[in-house]
Amino acid sequence: MQLFNSINAHLSNWVLRLASVCLAALGLVVIYGVVMRYAFNDAPAYVEQVALLLVISVAMFGAAAGVHDVGHIGLDSAVKLLPPKGQFICHVLVELLTITFALVLLWGCEHMAASTRHDTIPTLGISEAFRYLPPVIAGVLIVLFSVKHLLALFTKKAAA
């Protein structure tokens, strides 16, 4: 259990740093595109597609890190009014729904990547399937982080 938690902590740290790098790169790419368009009247065609890939990456990697840090949106004020058993059930339900979401995300992205792998992003010359890589990585991490939370809930319950 300790090894699993340690691996998850390192993965969360890694994905949060990756999201930060993508966010910084997004800012630079957008500034570059705006300057090239309005100052030099010569906007590179690839800027929009690179920015889109970076937006997807920031959102997905940030979401995965948020799940690890239990930073997702919740109704804690309502749950805290419940008795301990009700709180436990709500926490388990949230983790199960999060895992379900991540599995649906994985399934959908795999399906879309498979159906678009032969198409290319014209301005970048890479497969359209690359658009689905950040959500796939995030989906796997969200499942791992939610399983970690479930294990923690059940080990605390067993210890009590």
C-alpha cells in the first residue's frame, strides 16, 4: 500500500509539473501568434493547432492532479451533515463515479483515436489521434488516484 501511494504521489507531481509546462508553453504560443498576426501580419498556421493541443493537455493533466489532491468539486458542506456511515458511502460513491467517468473517457478517446489515426492535422503533419493522448494519460491516472482513495477509505474503515 505504501509503495502504491508513493508511486501515485510521484505520478501526481509529474503530471502537475507537465500541466504547468504546458500552460507556460500555451502562453508563449498564444503571445507569439498574436504578435506575428498583428505586428507582422504573418500568422503561422500551426499556432492555433498547437494551442489547442496544449489547452487539452493543461485541462486533462490538471484534472488528474486535482483528483489526486482531492481538489475536485464537491458538496462537502452537505456531506458533513450526514452521520459517519453516510459520509463513508458518499465518499465511496464519489470515487466510484470518478472511476466510471475516467473509464468512459478512456473508452471514448480510444475509439476516437482509432477512428482518426489515419487523418492528419494539416498544419502540424501529425495524426489526429495525438489529440486524444492527453485524455488517455489523464484517464489512466484518474483511475489510479481514485483507486488509491478507495483503498484509503476502506483501510481506515477496517481500522476503525
